[in-house]
Amino acid sequence: MKKILSTLLILHCAFFMAPAQAQYAYKIAKLKYNGGGDWYANKTSLPNLIKFANQNLRMNIFPEEDIVEVGSPDLFSYPFVHLTGHGNVLFSAAEAQNLRRYLMSGGFLHIDDNYGMDKFIRREMKKVFPELSFVELPFNHPVYSQRFKFSTGLPKVHEHDGKAPQGFGLVYQGRLVCFYSYECDLGNGWEDQSVYNDPEPVRQQALRMGANLLQYATTSN
């Protein structure tokens, strides 16, 4: 049933694609939220991740990201949505309910704390799943062993408080519906090299982990 629901999401996305886009399997999106946080951060990250996944995993994702609002019915058109930023995040009751339905129906949310988001996203995701709490995923979780192996968990892209990177999840009825990368700056590692001048090996590790997330979201749910 879970795989069927995920397939329905992908088919829904493909059905509504313009003819020029029909050669691609599906699209992914960045989540636009209220509250004042910079949801639009990391402008080059998703296109670069898509390109990497298409080249290395043959995922056939449309090369440009979409923007989708939390409360929009269009949310259900995407098997994978990405949320990032540095500051406040705020979901209305209707938005939280829409996001809950999306995740329960087979969708997948990746939250990437770009530094400063943690207390806000934890509060808002409690509106979405009051009955769940984020749990740190063990390093043997399948999300770390898709096409690329990460035996010690998330790669560290940028330093802020000297903390180790952590990968948290929300697990609903045995299914990982949300992955939260914390103290990692994973999305920064997907950016054009000129943005942060990160060493290429660091960027490659970030892209590989991102590709794992895409593969997990579209094949394991």
C-alpha cells in the first residue's frame, strides 16, 4: 500500500506535466512557508542535486525545482519536497493538516537546518504530527546506504557550533516520512562551488547524501 501511494504521487505529477516536461519521471519542489524565515535560501542547491542524481542514479528528474506552498493542493504533485532556511517557520492549522495528509499519503519531506531553524521547525512539525517526535536515526538506517554508503552518518559541510551532524526522522506507522539534517548544512554543499568555495570532496559527499535521500524517498516509501 505504501509503495502504491508513492506511485500515485509520481503519476499525479507526471499527468499534469506540460508536454515539454513529459520526458521526465517527476519534479521535486522547495517548500515555501510563512513566519519570516528565508525559505528561498540556497538558490542553486536543488538544481545541482537534481543534475547529480540524474547523472549518477539515472533518476530522470525534471532539471528545475518547483516552488510549492505548504497549504497548496499542488503539494501532492511531488514525491519529494525540501525545506530550508535560517529563521522562523510558521504553519497555520490548515497548512499543518495539508502537510500531514501529504506525508501520510506517501510524500517525503527533507528539512535542512541552514543554521538557526531548529527550535522553530521542531515546534511546527509538532503541529503536523502531535503524536510523533524526531528520533535520531542509527547509522545503519537505509537512508545512509542507498547508492552511496555513509557508515558514520551525515557528512559535515560547514562548522557552526562545533557539533557533530545529526540526522533525525519522523516515523509514521513504520515509514520514514521526514528526514531532518541538523548541524550539517547539507544543502549548502549542493550549491555552486563559487558560493561557499567548499572543497570539491566536501561538495561531492553532500551531493551523494542528497542523492541517497532522493532515491530513498522515491523507491522505499
